[in-house]
Amino acid sequence: MVNPPARRRVRAGVGSPSPRTVEVSSSAPVRVCLVAPSLDIMGGQAVQADRLRRALGSGAALEVEFLPVNPRAPGPIRWLQRVKYARTVVTSILYAWSLLARTRRYDVLHVFSASYFSFLLAPLPALVAALLENVLPQPATTGNSSGIP
């Protein structure tokens, strides 16, 4: 008779002081997705996400992947990302599509957040995608790096 794998608890929250606790199998690594700007936009969040990905990815207990909020368009439509207003529409559609396609794979989503209008473009769709995945089967956390509480 094979014993079921041991379970361990992971704590995470949706930007709240009272995080949820979720059980995951201890035989498999915890799958974490970092949602942040890519290094194509050289800025503080992109650098922090890259450093966090490298630091967390060095251990065997975590499987860390990166989902950019600014994905590159495929070749035939890449030119649209050079057109002022089309860039926002195309990038937002590609980002939303990648969120819906990939969020199910992870145990935890860590979403880098800024304030004001950029919150609507990057963190909010990630949190909505997490909610759509059967009412947050995976915890989602946000990290606000704008200096505004």
C-alpha cells in the first residue's frame, strides 16, 4: 500500500493582513508565478521581479515562473506595439490571454503592483484571473512598490 504524500500549509493573501492558508503536497514543489513588468521596461518592478525570481528559483521547494504584464506580440502583429494607442490595447489583450491560459498551473500568484491607473492595467486583471479560477484555488498576493500604502 502506498502512503499518500504528506501535505504542508502555504500562507498567502490578497494584499490583506489576514492571509489564507492552503494545503499543498510536500512531494511537489510549490509553483509560484511572479506577475510583473519584464526587463523590456527597465524599472524598479522589473528589476525586483527578476531578483526575486532568481533568489526563489534556487531552492528545490519552489518552482518559480515569470509572467510579464507587457508580453511581446507575435511577429506579424508586433508592429502594433509601436503605435501609440494600439500598443495599450494589443498588450492588454495578450496579457489577459496569457493570464487566463496560465494561472491554473500555479499554487501562488505574486503580482507586482503600482498605484493609480497602472493598477487597472496589470494587477487587477491578474487578481480577476485568479478569482475566475474557481474562486481563488491558488492564493494571490500583491506587492505595492509605489510607496503609497
